[in-house]
Amino acid sequence: GDQVEQSPSALSLHEGTDSALRCNFTTTMRSVQWFRQNSRGSLISLFYLASGTKENGRLKSAFDSKERRYSTLHIRDAQLEDSGTYFCAAEAGGGSGNKLIFGTGTLLSVKP
Amino acid sequence: EAAVTQSPRSKVAVTGGKVTLSCHQTNNHDYMYWYRQDTGHGLRLIHYSYVADSTEKGDIPDGYKASRPSQENFSLILELASLSQTAVYFCASSEKGTGNERLFFGHGTKLSVL
């Protein structure tokens, strides 16, 4: 079936550095969402994209508008509170019943 | 901000027992979902609903039933709980067709089946 592949599976950053997470899709996707899961287990919505890019503070996400087969999440000037597990989820649309397919997550640790 | 409330926050159940997880949203969203998360994994869709009194099967519906008695409420029912259903369960809601179809999650229910 349709797959969402996230990379890297784990990432360690020092405060103040920049990095990027990526999701690849095995088929064309209609939209993508990014979430952060904190240490208490809560899932927080970061972005919803049907195309293009969105930015919110130090976070910026992009969705490949041509083939619609990958998305990225850029973290600028990483802070301790950015630590958590980041999930992307994509919607195939068409006959998929509008269901989201989740990646397996990137565990991000930001250190002083 | 959107609000999705789940109850209970955690539950211990015995194998073969019946478990009901409840979800309430005040977002006026049409779509509601039940996902399960297993340790170290992403979320998998169990059931979803896009209108009251109707539910749809997700990717892993076996062993689960769902009920949507109203737009605000969506329940997940385990008629005969099994060990393999130990997981964290998340309810979510979203609005479709608006161009901003973000998924809003509840805090999750940690279910342990013994």
C-alpha cells in the first residue's frame, strides 16, 4: 500500500543550529501535515500543506508541488523546547477515503 | 483553539472484557477519527466518521467498533479486549473542504489489557 518514509529516525542537535526533516511518499499525495509529539504524549499540529511552503516562527515546511512525493520540515535556531518526536502524515486522496498515512517519526533531541 | 477531549486518560482492562473509549469535540468539525499508537511507531487509523450516525472502517478496524451518536461525540468500543490491543489511543477531528484541514488531537488514552 501507500507508504510514508520519514528520515532521519533520530536526530540530535545543539541549541542554535539548523536542520531539516524529510518525508518521502511512494505515491502522489494530495496534502501533508506535520505534528510534534511532546514528552507527555500530546500531538500538536504544526502545518497543513496542500502545496507550496508555510512558515511559523523558526519552523518552515515545504511540499513538493510538482510530483507531490516529498515534504520537508526545516528547524532554524533549534531550542530545547523543540525536542520531541516529529511525525508527518499524508493524504492520498482519490479513492483513499481521505485517510492520513503516518510516518514512523523522527525523534529530535536538542541539547544545550 | 480547537478542543478534543478524551476519556478516560488511562484504563486497565482484563482480557475478554468490554472497553469503551469516549471522545468529545467542540470544534464543530464534521470528521472524527480514532487512531492507535504503539510504542515507537506512528499512528494507524482504526475507524473514522464524517457525519453523525455513520462510521467508516480505517486501516485496522478488526476487533473494534465505533459509534458516532452526534457531531460532537465519537466512541471506540472493544467488545472483547485482547492483549494485542494494549496501546495509546488518540481521537482527532478535522474540517474537510475548507482548504485548511488540520487534524486536532485529544491527549490520548493509554489502554493496558492484562
